[in-house]
Amino acid sequence: MWWARQFPDIWIATRYFFRRTQVFGFLTHWFSFFGLVLGVLILCVVVSVMNGFDRELKDRLLTMVPHIFVDDQISPTDVQALIQRDGVREAHRFFRSDAMIVHNGAVNGVQIYGVDNYGLAFLENFLDGNKAIELGDGILLGKPLARRLGVRVGESVALLFSRPTLSGVVPRVQRFILLDTFEIGAEPDYGIVFVSLDQIYKRNMLDAGQSGWRISLVDPLSVNSFLAGYGTQGEGVRPWSEEYGQLFRAVSIEKAIMFILLLLVVGIATFNIVSSQAMLINSKRADIAILLTLGASESLIVRIFVCQGLIVSVVGVFFGMTLGVIVSIYASEVVGFLELLVGVSIVENTYFSRVPSEVRSIDLLVIAFFSLSLCVLAILRPAFLAARVDPIEGLNG
């Protein structure tokens, strides 16, 4: 074959990959291969599932909270300039305040969101009852919060909040009728209540919190870059990342730690590659001696075993990533099948009804790079040792 003459190192390495004479060496060779496939597969699946949970949390949370809250202390001119910038999806009047919600002796801390009917439209898909609802003098609670308080639709709840006066802080109580419950499957279900902005004005509740503008962005993840040129962030202009950024930074740190720990699984597989390469070189000492006797250079011997190791590595990483992507895409179905086998639900008592997953090309590139880097480090040392084989000892052995 012409390519065997042009690339003898690749040709010999390919033969060594598929043909092993020693049974133990054959098993070690394929165990190292399948270990690498399994390590890369697990790494791809875990990273993709963590991406999915991160995406679900952000989507659900950012559906509820203001992407940007602009306090009324900002001048109307600056507010209009901000609202008219590219990237703003919508803006409406907004009020928020901290309070305690009370029902039949049960108490829970909440944050009051005062909105008009236009500003409430985003919540319609998460309501249990009416899709189009007018708050009037009613209130909306998260279903988990309503369950914790033991309150049902149509019953009355009390909001207890503080109001500053000239003589000090005075507690006030306002009662509302529960109109409906919502559930987005995230933390706000337990701590946010919605009331009509008209009721905030009528009941003189403005001094109990902050009023301003709720701004929703087309891409809420770009909120920091959106505000970078505005110049008043932190002075009445607060992005969602200011309040919830720590949560997602914690998720990112957890993902990085899991990546490093699971990369060690790939590292363990590379140890098998080292032993497999060492056994291959030991079994081919006679072949190496013959090649050296016929005039083969030491660099050719090194290239042969480097190519053989790279074949194992590249093919193993490729199959591992391919299987990892397939399992990640069907992660929910795979987990559902495993739940049927063991009889235990993994997502029970969580915000999620299924296991989310998101495959990102940048993660696949990082996994491939680090996996192949570890493999290259594993095969270089045995390959250089192969070039040092003494032809006389190799032939006598």
C-alpha cells in the first residue's frame, strides 16, 4: 500500500492498535480504551446536566424578578433615556417592599411586588386558575407559600409591614383576598406576592417600600453590559444580578469543581493507557530491535508508539463525546428509565419535574482539549523509552 510506504509509523501503529498477541496485553489495551470512553462520557453528561439546571433556574427566576429596577430618585429624563435604549423589551411602573404575610397564626417573610395589569401579563402562564386576571383588591401567592400558610383561594391574608413616621417606625396591617396562586418552580414561589399598584396608591403604602420602573430586557443575561455605559448603576438602578448573582456564581463554582473532579476520572483512564503502552512496548521489543537493525531512526520508533497511543486516545475521546452528547440529549428519558429500575425518583421534592440538559459546544471543546492533553502526557514517556531499546537485547529476548 502506498500510504504504508509514505507513512510507515501510522501503518505500524494501526496494526498494533488492532492486533495484540498477548491475552493480558489485549485486555489491558481495551480496558484502557473503554475506560477513556466511559470517563469522557460521564464528564459530558454531568456538565450538560448542570448546564440544564443552570439554564432552568435562570429562565424561571428571570421570568419573575425585574431585570432592572429603576428607583424614582432617578430623573424622568434619565429613565426615559434608559427605557428607549436598544435591548429593552418592555417597561412599566413597579413597587416593591418587604413585609410579613400572616394567616391563621402562620407567618412568612415575603417581598411585595406592586404591578398594574399590564405588568402582570408575564405571570399568566404560571397561574393555576384564570389566565387573564385583574388584581383589584386581591393578592397572588406562590402555590408553595399558600400551602405553607394553609390559605385557599377566596380567603383573606394579612400583610404586616413597617411604615416610617415622625414619631418612629409604625407597624401597619393590610388585608387582601387571595385571588389565585402561581408556580414557576423556583425560589420566588416561596417569597414573592403580587398586589395591584392601584391598591398601593389607595392604601397609602408607597412610603413602606420603593416605587419606580420595572425594565425587562430581550437578553437579561447581558444586563451588566447593558448598564455599563449608563453610569448610574448602584444609585437607584439595580440589575437582577445584584440580588441573585451570588446564586448563579455558586452554581458556576459548583460546575467548575465537578468538572475538575470528573476530569480525574479521565486521568485514571490515562494511567491505564500508560500501562497498556508499556506492555505493548515490552511485547514488541523484538520488532523494535529489528526495525533499529534495518536502519529505522529513534524518531520513527517514537512516532510509531505516539501514533498508536493517539489512535487509542482520539478514538476513545471521540466515542466518549459522541455517546455523551446522545445521553445528554436524552438525559430525562435515561433518568426516567433508571428511576423505573430502582423505584426512586431523582427529582422528587424539587422544583423540577424532569432532568434538564443543555449541550454546549464550548464545553465539548474544553473536555476534548483536556482529555487529549492528559492522554498525550500519558503516551509520551513510554514512547521515548521504546526508542532506547537495545537491539541486541531485543533480539536475544
